[in-house]
Amino acid sequence: MFARFSRSWQLVKASATVLQQDKELLLFPVFSAVATLLVAASFLVPLLFTGTLDELRGWSNDATSLLVLFLFYLVQYFVIFFFNSALVGAAMIRLDGGDPTVADGLRIARSRIVQILGYAAIAATVGMILRLIEERAGFIGRWIAGLLGVAFTAATFLAVPVLVSRDVGPMDAVKDSAALLKKTWGENIIGNVGIGLVFFLFYLGALGLGVVFMLGVSQTGSGPLFIAVLSIVVLAVVGLALVQAALQGVYSAALYRYATEGNVGDAFAGPLLSDAFRQKR
């Protein structure tokens, strides 16, 4: 366990090296978060005012309700994949020795916009199917949907780097991602799990310190000070989430390049990522 945690920490530091060189990469998760909130609002506000939100909550068999839900999934996934493609594209430039800008990342994403939309449609379809299974098969359905969701996420982990780097369609990107997964690491995604573990500890630390300070402030009876501390805690958690998203984007680009070219640039030591590519026995 200690060796795995140590490896995960080294991966975080190596990915952070790239972010330190190109801090503007942190803007892509910010753009993505803001855009997804705007998309959610654009769907939810009209539904609230028209009184049709309750129908969607009940997962009506009405074709119109299902269509609205599919469109919501489609637009949300498109926004997420678009900015993730921009992040991965910019990270690829850095791994190739270049000096990327935000404009470079957005340009790369725009050049693959049709493929990104197709990939979003695939993800939206899978998401709808899994949600229907979850809603209509009870407790067992939730387990099945959860397992299928994990499998789909693992199989498509490198789909965005494939879309950014190759002139292929969304279906081929999914197939290539699954093939790279099977070829290199199988089910053991050490780096991705490791980054998640490290940031989970960061979240716990931030929340723990926040609770301690808020309890202390609450004893003073100062409402404004309590709100200020709460705001700092929320901003810290949001900031950690944005950094984690950026790190995972950089790491996915590095994994893809390592899997296809055998090197990932000076920021990543070869033996370090070799541990992440364990062949299945």
C-alpha cells in the first residue's frame, strides 16, 4: 500500500510539473465548470417555469421527456469533452516540447468538434441506458448500472487523447481506447486511482480544517466571520477539484503518448510510468 501511495504521489508531482510550466491549462476546467452550470441552468429554468420537471423526475415513458433528457446529456457531455480535448491538446504540445497557449488548446478542440459531438452522443446514449437500468431494475439495477458505468469509463479513458491525436471518428476512438487499455494496463489504472486517492486526502484535510475553524468561529457568535470561513473552505474544495481535473487531463495525455510512442517527455520519468503499464498475467 505504501509503495502504491508513493508512486501515486510521484505521478501527481510529475503532472504538476507540466501545470507549473503551463498554468493556463487550469483555465480549461474552469471553462468547463462554468459552461456545464450554464447548460444545466438553460435546461432547468424553463422546466421549472413550465412545470414539467416533475415528469422528468419520474422518468416518464413519454418520448418528449426522454428526448429532453437525452439532449441534456448530449450538451453536457459535449461541453465537458470539448474543454477536456482542449486541455489534452495543449498538454500534448507541452509533452512535444512546445509552449502551448489557451488559444492553441481551443483551436485543437474546434478542429475536432464534429468528432467530439459524436463521442458526446455515444456517451449520452450509454448514460441514458444506464439510467434507465438503474431506475427500472431497482437495487440490482443500480449495481449493474454502476459496474457498467465503471467499465465504460475505464474503456474510454484514452478516447479524448485518441480523438485529439488521430484522424478517426468517435466509434474508432472508443475502440482504440479500449484496445490501448487492454494492451497496456488492463484493469489496473494505478495513476488515475492514485491521483484520486491523493486528492481525496486533500479534500479530507481541507474539510477537516474548515470544520475546526468554523466550530471555533461559531463560539464567537460572529455571523460574517463564519460565512467568510465557510466561503474559504468552499473555494478551497472547488480549487482542488479544478486542479485535479487538470492533472488528470495531463496524465491522460501522458499515458496515451507513452502507450503509443514509448516516451512522455522530460516531466515524466520512464520507470515511473512503466509501473502504470503492468501487463495482465
